[in-house]
Amino acid sequence: MFTHQKALQFHATPDGPDPAFARRLQEVLGGKWGEMTVAMQYLYQGWNTRLPGKYRDMLMAIGTEELSHVEMITNMIDRLLDKAPPMAADDSARNTTTAEYAHHNPQHTIVNGGGAYPADSNGVPWSGAFITASGNLMADFHLNATAEMQGRLQVARLFHMTDDPGVKQMIRFLITRDHMHQMQWLAAIQELEEDGLGGLPVPEAFPLEEEFDEFSRTFIQASDGEQATEGRWAHGAAPDGRGDFRSAVIAATGETPEPPPGDPRLYGTGVLEETKGLVEKAKDALK
Amino acid sequence: MFTHQKALQFHATPDGPDPAFARRLQEVLGGKWGEMTVAMQYLYQGWNTRLPGKYRDMLMAIGTEELSHVEMITNMIDRLLDKAPPMAADDSARNTTTAEYAHHNPQHTIVNGGGAYPADSNGVPWSGAFITASGNLMADFHLNATAEMQGRLQVARLFHMTDDPGVKQMIRFLITRDHMHQMQWLAAIQELEEDGLGGLPVPEAFPLEEEFDEFSRTFIQASDGEQATEGRWAHGAAPDGRGDFRSAVIAATGETPEPPPGDPRLYGTGVLEETKGLVEKAKDALK
Amino acid sequence: MFTHQKALQFHATPDGPDPAFARRLQEVLGGKWGEMTVAMQYLYQGWNTRLPGKYRDMLMAIGTEELSHVEMITNMIDRLLDKAPPMAADDSARNTTTAEYAHHNPQHTIVNGGGAYPADSNGVPWSGAFITASGNLMADFHLNATAEMQGRLQVARLFHMTDDPGVKQMIRFLITRDHMHQMQWLAAIQELEEDGLGGLPVPEAFPLEEEFDEFSRTFIQASDGEQATEGRWAHGAAPDGRGDFRSAVIAATGETPEPPPGDPRLYGTGVLEETKGLVEKAKDALK
Amino acid sequence: MFTHQKALQFHATPDGPDPAFARRLQEVLGGKWGEMTVAMQYLYQGWNTRLPGKYRDMLMAIGTEELSHVEMITNMIDRLLDKAPPMAADDSARNTTTAEYAHHNPQHTIVNGGGAYPADSNGVPWSGAFITASGNLMADFHLNATAEMQGRLQVARLFHMTDDPGVKQMIRFLITRDHMHQMQWLAAIQELEEDGLGGLPVPEAFPLEEEFDEFSRTFIQASDGEQATEGRWAHGAAPDGRGDFRSAVIAATGETPEPPPGDPRLYGTGVLEETKGLVEKAKDALK
Amino acid sequence: MFTHQKALQFHATPDGPDPAFARRLQEVLGGKWGEMTVAMQYLYQGWNTRLPGKYRDMLMAIGTEELSHVEMITNMIDRLLDKAPPMAADDSARNTTTAEYAHHNPQHTIVNGGGAYPADSNGVPWSGAFITASGNLMADFHLNATAEMQGRLQVARLFHMTDDPGVKQMIRFLITRDHMHQMQWLAAIQELEEDGLGGLPVPEAFPLEEEFDEFSRTFIQASDGEQATEGRWAHGAAPDGRGDFRSAVIAATGETPEPPPGDPRLYGTGVLEETKGLVEKAKDALK
Amino acid sequence: MFTHQKALQFHATPDGPDPAFARRLQEVLGGKWGEMTVAMQYLYQGWNTRLPGKYRDMLMAIGTEELSHVEMITNMIDRLLDKAPPMAADDSARNTTTAEYAHHNPQHTIVNGGGAYPADSNGVPWSGAFITASGNLMADFHLNATAEMQGRLQVARLFHMTDDPGVKQMIRFLITRDHMHQMQWLAAIQELEEDGLGGLPVPEAFPLEEEFDEFSRTFIQASDGEQATEGRWAHGAAPDGRGDFRSAVIAATGETPEPPPGDPRLYGTGVLEETKGLVEKAKDALK
């Protein structure tokens, strides 16, 4: 169950309106790696995990914090849209260039009346497909770590796309929290291993004797880039400690597939003579 | 530039048709974490990286191998759809139960005439939004590792959803390669660090002095699950070696946001008295 | 800023697993009119409104409550998926028919490992496009009222699709809250009017003298259904109190559009003679 | 069955080309609340209603009229794209600023050759998910009223984004019809009530004794905004005439959910000791 | 401008309900190649063409007829859903098997209350991206011909998936019209050529001397399937009458791309030594 | 099975960066008719066809070539984004106008760090729904021909939107290959006919005697455009050689549909008196 306080987790106010930057900031609100994604991803992982205790408690804590970040960015976008003029001609007194003005998102004014919404920097709506909650915490914590990496990367890029001190202040906060959250997920991965709840490869519980040994530690070279086999992914010990990497050129060990002709009632193009007979039968059957 | 050979990388033929399993197998072909995703993700990362040498060469090699897996799964789905009857009434001689038959994907017959397509197990089309190529290899290699974890997890689950020996044979191959690829990406992450091309947090090059120290290693507790602070993400050394984790209860340090009234030409609901005046002016201006 | 408690707002536990009903219940979690939609819609409306006070406070209160409903339904779906067998053959001891089993969502097991996700009853992901926060509260409160109507309608239908007493218990709670919320939004519409913050038509502030009188209260008959003009929408006083409805048969008062030929560099099919000349010029210009 | 006349329902021609406004006008053609949506929504409601007579006849009349509006806006966008130059360098003689030119939709030229298409102002395609035809006319007429409100709001905003007299003429027509249609749906809601075909809450036919009395008229406060309970949604008579509103602070009346460990064949992370045993069994079974 | 008559263009009533077939029939209503697509595609092509006369008139005629087919299929789906029971247990007296019942679309009851909607046979919504109106009639008429081919193919497959005489009657009508429409578009292609409005290749007006002769009639062999060069696409006269086909094995005539390191403010992984210096400079600049 | 070479199929390097054109070029990479679509469409058609021999071999050859075009365009977009400055203020030394700069895609920098991705010119992701592999080669080859027409049309338009000689060089290559591929598919259609594998209408194997003769060659006039019947689609021999076209005005030969009232448990609005009784019964049943 959730409760809400009106004050923000962290406060920052922009110096002035900037609808072009408001458009860009949508990426870390409603883009694939934005705050909507991490908030919902951590909450669904917490709700769905069948493991009570510290992992679930931690997921609910961070998912709830991320909701507070959704709120902060929404508020910042709203302020950047303050007094965003409906027409370029109104734009003379503003602190963005006319060229930048042209780069704003028309839905910010036409649809939302000067407000944020769950969409990316091109106005493509946020999708529930952006989140993953697989039930396997080892797989999901690795995803969570990368989500914070992609998120911090995007916010660090945005840091260089504005000169507004207030906006930079909020971006610093987000960069800091993304740093912390990277650390957090990497620590959680270690803890899962130490608790015996998962290891490499994921899922660890699948019996390795079902695998094919000749393919299990072999880097397969399918391009002509000769340096591909120079990395440690092609020789030396594999991270799961079960043997050494090797490499091999890709080879077609299978046969050329020759599927049989389809059911004539599906009207696919089939084998020359044989299908003709089947089609006649189909025609007869329909008479 | 690509070339193609008709023989498959690995050969497996199902014992008999099974349209219900064909539907499920679509998940690892055209789902978010399926082979279409990893093939395209590794290729776009290889094309876009501005770093020539072993990393790019490796990305092109594995991306191309994954294309060959797309081909293998497509061929397997086609075979599972062989002689898939248009109607349940035709189903008497087949090796799946009638109930299972009802679970097939109608587009397999109506749209594709007994063939696979880039969609997930519910028939939702594959989306270009599923792939990420950020230009930062450290962030992307972590994503690649998790993609292989999610992929191996799904294929391991599918292993228990069929009794067909030929299908299980192909699934074993995919599980093995996903195992190898997890190892590969984890080794590549180590190599990036050793080559000085990236570290924690990602991106490493963003200056840490821009961050807020009080938020940088603090686990923020926003739920009432007391065990959340028992994990190593809330105390002890953080993985980046820059200090110790701490924890704190979430606190609203910001003010309650009070955005100013909007432009009356946007017809938002504004402050009672003030907006009325603005609206009148807007009406006058329109006369 | 949000905080979370682990206990649920309302408790209900199903009698037993039912993956087919779990699939259906996804509709009111991640469908167009599900709990994800109302939670996010009310929160974004609250964040974006430029009117401080009771309306914003109310929006934040109900949006936060709806988040708690997202949590409840997620938990219920998880329980309905408990022990959901990977294969139909495992199904003998369960309390749903085999036919019903076939109707489950394959992503519930393959992708989520027995958990809920933000998608509808066919597995189509939730979309940010489902929510509207226009900045005009009168328009949005009418939408909110209809969202609760559609939501209550769907939950009332689901009530008849299960015999499980625990599931029915949760559905009763949701139906009750949807009832309350319909009342709430209708009362809020009255309050907006009484506060002078909006009226009919929406937006009220647009000057009526800009409208065309001949079209402003006329029901236009474009079909041959003679009873269409028998309703009160075609005669008597209009709800805005500005005059009486009338009706008229649809008429083409405009001209037949004749757009000029396009730029030859766009290679559209143009007017016969004229375009040919333009194309030649384009060819010459390219030489 | 439909028939078509080439002349437009209402005629308006722009003064000159304006590709930037053409982009914006797409919102009310192919956006969520655009003419494609209302046309298709009313037609599907008319086709699907199981109630012959004035309501169905009215739905078919207005849905068909809205198709004529789709045609009008399409024609207007085409004209605004007349002579839209492929490059900014061609732009010197045109009546929009260079900055505005940059804001056009590239698909208007590259894909459509100077024509409109069913997409919103950011080029995101229209979706069938935008329409609702629930079978319950009371719920749907409320949605229809709000669709006209959102539509009129957007067109009123567009009115201030252009100086072109011809474009403003068409916008006036659309604003007028949206006014009329708001009146129409509100009158239809009254008529449904008077005809005894529906009332509050929707659906009215669900037995109220199935609801939980303690939750049925209670505004639940889940935020710290104190004014939230000052509105009439928190005290006084509820609109359904069945009692008075009350208010209460949100409370967790449920238990903390503790789902049992999942099936080991799904490889979720489970309870420490117990799951390990299950996994061993799964491994044994696979041998 | 459109008008509507309540009677259907063609009448057919099913023998009895069949929700599983109703689900399948959605494919030709709201699928990629369904009636929604052809109706909207022909209308947008007609509205957007800059060529007045017989082509535009024809497009408006057929687009309007296809709207009447949308109506017919919607009505048929509604009838197939008549008395569709909310639960399988209600199903005993119906003429479909229990297994087939399980295959129905849950949104047909939960969302639509027993009605059709613009979605495909898996419930994925119709998309505006399904239609193309390029402004070039030669390109679009070829697409229209294939749309009728795909449509007739799907309806012919559906013909074999039902035994209901009334449903088969409607399917016969649709198959017949799709036959006619294939003829129509092929005749229109011939007429465009005879009128000098387009030819091969499309667009014909692009100057051929801008093309590279060595690639212009060469079939490029990029696979090891030896029979690929046996077809007439690899030798003999090309259909545009400008020369003979040849064939060649694919060859990499370009260089290996070596993009320069990116801007350090984007934090991509760059060239080892050089980027490090740039990153230091970026850090300094930020101080 | 696929293999890859690092050198490109064709080499072209832009004169300088141009992020606005990079945005536009995305259309022919990740748009509906871009290279991603044709590559995947031909490969899936090749994989799924049940006809071994020259047709399958040819499909695999051309699909593989198109993958090489995806690579080329990706590389070109990357180069056009070289040194794309994060802010307009950095833009002074670049060869595009400031207005054009404003027209770039923000995801190119924020998300991809200066790289291409599978999305269209508005940033809408590529969709698996863009491809069709129906199993019927005659239908699909017609689609393939039109895909090359739409593709060549778009690239020809792009040719006029840039002055960069290197970019124009690559566009010339693509235009040339699209020309060749149009010829190839038209030749393949002829070959299918000559091999007796398909003819008109598609599918040819459906028995014509199942069609309704009165509708089979009749152009139906549903608009008032009198010239619609002047084309050869309304008189003279039809292309299938089975008779002459005729024309007729559209007529409603069906009845007005009157669906029965729905199940009261779905709470649809039903017939006035009758439904009331049903609803009472439903209420009683629930007691």
C-alpha cells in the first residue's frame, strides 16, 4: 500500500522555460530506460518474487523511491514548459533560440496543455514491454544494474545539453542516485551468490549435463574480423570456473531444411507436381 | 557484408507437429528477449561502436551467429506447424491433446500459411525498441549479459513444456550457446576494465565531484520492510571502492511544487481569480 | 514523494490456482481501462495541474490509492498462477477444466515465471497513450468518471467468470471502489462548475462568437435511420442553456477539392500534361 | 452501407502552405482524441449495440458525419503541404519562418509525397486501441462526451497557433461541431436515464448488496494534501442518492502477501532451503 | 462527404454462435491485411492524390465500398458472439467443442460486451501504419493489388475453418469481391501506363543516368543456393526493356568502416589513447 | 547459416556531418518500407516457403543482400552524426543551417550516443508487423515488387534533400538496386505463372464456382465521381481472361441487422422491456 507527500524528494527549479529541453528530458521520464521503467520494473519484481525477506523488501524500497523520481522529472518538465508560447512569433523574449524553439514537442501544448506525459523524447508512448520481472532475481538484478547504467549515461549526456543551473542541479541528483543504484544492484548480485540463491550461468539450477560440451565454451567466429578471437572471451578460464574458452569458425553442421508441402487448404505455393494433385482434390472436396 | 549458406548451424527435427508448442516457441524468436533481439542488438552495437578492433570484431561475429539461430528457430516452428489442421475436427490423429490444439496461434495458419514470424508467444510483433546500442560498451555488455540470462531462462522453461526429443535437442543447443554467451559478455566486461575503457559507475568519465555526496552511497528506505537494510547494499564497501554504503529513511527535502498558471490560450484550469482575468483578455484579443 | 507499506490495502486469497482466470484478470491490471491506467492518469493530472489546492490534493490521494490496487491485483494474479503447471499433462489435479487450462497466457510462465505484468488479457503491453492529462480539469474529470464506468463494467463482467470465493471477494472490493470513484468524479465536476472554474462546453473560455451559429445546435443526420432525430439531442433545450437543438440532413456545402500538382521531386502522380513538363525540367536540373 | 459525395461537408482553403502547422494538425486527425477516433468509436458503438432504435440510429448518423470531418482535415493538411520544399534552402519565398519550417514532419514528404496520414503530431500511428465500444451505452456516452471535450480543447489550442484565415475558418467549424456534440452526448445520457436504460453507478444492474458498505461512499486519503477532503466528493450527498460521502485515511487492512515458492521448473528464486531440495529433485527427474 | 444506410450491402446470418471463429474472423477485420486497412488505404490515397479525374473517383468508390465490408464483418462477429457464455461451464448446449471455446478472445466479452473491434485475431490493435498512400499511384496500385491478394488468401483459408453455412455465404461474397478487386487494380496499372502517368521502374521519372550501370540489371548471389540464378530474374530481358539480366556473386567493394571517436560528452567507448585525453579535457571543462 | 565480412558492399562517405539528414535517412533504414523490412521479409519468405529450389534460393540471396544494405545505411547515419554537437550553440562551424540542426532526432544523441537504430524518421520503432510471409509466393512476390517501388520512391525523394556528394553516391546505389529488384520480382511473377505455380486471382486454387457471379467482375460505384467508371476496370476484358468488367451502383441487398439482446451478465444496454426482466433475473440469481 502506498502513501504520498506533496513535498518533493529533492528540489530544483529551472531558471527559465525551455520547451526544447523539456522535449529531451522526456527521454529519462518515459523512454525505454527512463524513470517510469525502473519504478515499474522494481515494483513488479518485488510483487512477483516468491522469496520473502530482504530482497523483496529492498525491491519495494527502491521501486517506491523511483516513483518519487517520476514525480520530480514531471514537475521539472512542467516548469520548463511554463509560458511556452503557442507560436514561434511569441518567442522573442525567451531564453532559447528560435531554432531551439522549433524543436519542441507539439503534444506538450496541443495535448497536455503544458505538461509532461509518459512518452520518450520523440513522443512515442511508454510501453509495458519495457519492464521485465522474470521471477529469477539473478537475471533481473543484472538487468537492473544495466538499467541504471543506461539511465546514468542518458542523464550524463543531458547534463551537457543545457546551461540552466536549476536543471543541472536536478540532473546531478539523478546522476548520483543512478551511481548508487548501480552499486546497489552489483552488491545484491554478490549477496545472491553468497546466499546460494543463484550463480552462473543463469539459471544455475538447469542441469549442465543436458548441454552440448562441444558448444559450451566455444567462441564461434562468424565474421572476418581477425581480432575477434584476441579477447579473453576466446581463451583462458571462463567466469563460471568450469573450463577454458576456445574458439572455432562457424560451421553448418545441420542439413538444408526441406519442409514438406503444406495443407492445400492453406493455399501456399508447394512442390510442383505433387501439390497440383492435392489442389485438385481440394477443389473436388469443395464441390 | 553478409553471405548465407543453406545448411543450418545445428540440425534438429521434431518428432511430429505441435502447433501449441510452436506458439510458445515464438517467444524466443520474436519476444523481447528472443533471438531477433540479440541478433539485431549485437549487430547494431558493432556497427555503431566508434572503437575499431577486437570489440567490434567480436560483436559482428556473435551478431551474425545469432542470425543463424533466428533461422534455426524459424525452421523448427515451421516443422511444428506441418499439417497443422485448419479445424479442431481434423485433429484426431495428432499427438497433442485437443485442449492443447485450442492453444495455437491463429495467425500461424490464417496469416502465415504454416510459418513462423517475428512476434512473441501472444502474437505481439517484435519491436525495434527491444534493442539498445548506446555507444557505451560497458553499459551495453552488461545488457548483453542479462539478455543471455533472460534468454537462457526462457529456453530452460520451454525445455519442460515439451516431450518431443527433436525439439529438446534444439533447446539443448540454445541453452548451451546462451551459457557460453553469458560467459563471453562477463569476460568482455573484465577486458574493458583491464583495457581502461570503462569502469564503475557507468559512464566512468563523468566527474564524480559533480555528484552530491550525501546521496551517493545511501540506500534510501521508502517502504516498511525492515529487512531491506540487512543486505550488503546498505552497509560495507560499495563495489566502486570509493566508500561505504549507508542507509536512510526517505525524506522530502524539496518544496511542494506550485507551478504558475498556464497561458490562457491553452485553456488549462488555472488559479481562480487571476486566470479569469487572463481569459477575458484572451477573449478580447480574439475579437 | 511516495512511501510504501508491505501489507495490502485489502486482503483476499483465492481458493486455488486458475491460470485461465489469471489471464482474464490482466485486463483490469494492464488493459486500456485497468488500474495502471487510472493510477497513472490521476497522478499525471495531479502533477500537471497548475491549480493548487483541493483539486490537486484530491488527485494525488486517489492516484496513490489506485497504485495500491495495482499491487492488489498483481498479488492476486500471482496466486492464481501458483503451481500453474508448465504442461497440460500436469493438470489432472487442478480445479479448472483442461479446456480452460489451454486458455492461459504463455508469457505468464515463459517470460514471468508465474507472475503478473502490465499487459492486457491478450498479452498486449500497457501503453502510456492510455492516459490523458490535458491540463483542463473539466475535460479530464469527465474522462475520469468514464474510466471508472468502463472499469466497473469490466470488473462486474469478471465477477460472473469465476466461482472462486476469494477472487469474488477482491472483485467486490474493486466494484465498490469504482462505484465510489464514479460518484467522486461526478461531484468534482459539480464543484468545478460551482467554483467557476469551468462549464459547458469545454473549454468554456473559448469565445462562442467565434463559432458558426448554423452548425452550433444542429443534429446532422447522415444515415437513413429515421429514429435518430427522435431523441432529445435533436430538439428541445441544449444542456448549455444557450438555445434549442434542431436537426438537418447532412449536406455538402463545400467544393470538390482539387489540389494542385505536387513538386516533381516528390514523384507523385500529377496532372497529365502539366506534370510531364515539370518532370522533364527536374530531369534537366539533375543533369 | 456507405455512399460518398466528392464535395466536402464544409469548405475552407488555406492562404498558403505551412508544413509546420500541417504537422500539428495531424493531432486532431490521427491522435488519440482526433477525428479518426470519434468516427470509428461511434460507428463501432452503433454496429455493436444490441438495442435497435433511436440510439443506434443516432450513433450511425454522427459516426458517418465524423468520417466527413476526417476527409476535411485530410484535405486541409494536403493543402498546407502544397509546394512544401524538400529542402530548407528552397524555403525563402514561403510564409513561415525558417525555424518553423524545421518543425515539419519528414514523413509528410518522404513517405506520403505531400499528403496526410493517420498519425498524431509526432508521427506515431493511430491505434485501434484508441476506441471503446463496451456495449454499455451509459458508459460509452460519457466517454463520447469527454472525447468531444478533449477534441474541442485541442482544436481551440490550435486556433491560437496559426494566423491563416482559411485554416481558422475550418477550425471554427470543428469547434462548433465539437460544442454541438458535447451537448448531444449529455442529452443522450439524460435520455438513457429517462428511458430506464441505465443510471448511476454504471453498470446500474449490478446488485449493490454485493458491494462492501464501508468502502462504498468513502473518500480515501492517501496523500498529505489536507485540502483533498474539502471538496464535495468527501462530504454531503453522493450523486447516486444512496447516502452521504465520508472520508478516511488509507489503511492497510490486508496481510503482507507471502506467495509460496514457485515450480522449480520455472527457475524462479525461491525460499532458501526448501527450493534447493526441489531443484535437486528437478535435476534428478531430468536425468 | 459520406452518408449511410442501415441495410447491409450483403446479408448473411450464422447458424449459431461460435466465439472461437469470431476470434479468427477479427483477422480480416482489424489485421494488417483486413478490411479496415483497405478501406482506409483507398480513401487516403483518393484524398491525397493530386490527380483529379477517373483515378481519384475510382479510389473514393472502392474505399467507400470497403467501409461497407467493415460493417458487414463487424455484424457477423457480433452474431457469432451472441450468447457467448462468460464461463466454459455454460457451454454445454453450444455447437462448438469445449476445446474450441477455450480459444475465444477474452476481450470480446470483458471489454466489448459481445462485440467486434479493430484488432487482429490475437487481439493486437489495428495500426495506422498498416496503410500506405505515397502519392505515386503506380506504386500504390501495386500495393493495392497485393492487399487484395493477401486478403483473398486469408479469407480462402477461413473458408475451410468453419462449417457454418451462413458464415461461408459471407466469406464467398468477400472472396468474390477480392477477386474483382485484384482485377481492378491490375487493370488500373495498365491504364496508368497507357495514359503515360507512370511506368517501370517506379518512380519512372527519376533519371536513369543517375544509376550505376554495373548494378542495374545484376542479380547478386549472396547465398550458396545454386538454383537462385536459374530463374529468369538472372538472365534474359528485364521487364523494363532496357537490357538483359546478369548475375554476379556478392562482393565487398567498399572499405571497412572506421568511424572517428565520438564527442566525449556522449560518453561512448572510444579509441584507447586518444579518447582518454578527450575525456580528461571534458572533466577539466566541467570543473 | 550466415557469415559476415567487415568491408561494406558499397562504399560512400559523406562530406560532413548532417544530423537533420541522418534523421531523414532513418526512414529507409527502419521505416515501414525501409531496408530492415525488405531484409526480414525476404528471409522469412525464404525460410517459410515449402517449395525447395530456385525460388527459395533466390529469396535467401536477396534477403542476405538486403542485410548488407542495412549495414551500409547504418554506417552512413553514424557518419552523418559524427561530431553532432549536444547543443545548438556548438553548431557555428557546421555545414547545416541552425534551423536544420533543430530538426535532428534527440534520441540519436541521448539514447544512441551518435548511432543509427531501427526506427523511422520520426523515431517510431521498426515493427515485426511490417513484414509479410504468407506462404503464397504469388501474393508475396507482388508485395515484394511494391516494397521495392515504395523504397525506390522514398530514396528518390531523399536524393533531392541533400547536396552532399558522398550521400548522393550511396543513394544512387540504393536507387539502382531498387530498380533491379523491381525487375527481379516482376520476372519472378512471370516465372511462377509459367511454372504453373500460381495465377490470377490469388490464390488461384480456390474454386471459382464458389464465387457469386453477379459480384465477380462488377465495379461497384459508391461515390458520385462520374469518371470512376471510365477506366478499363469498369469495362472490357478482365485480366484473368474469364469475362468482361461491368459496373453497378452500390446497393444494399442485405437486411438491417437486428442482433438479439446480450447476456445480462455482460451489462450491455439492451431492448427496453425485455432486458429489464433479464436484469432482474440476473440480480435474483446473484442473491
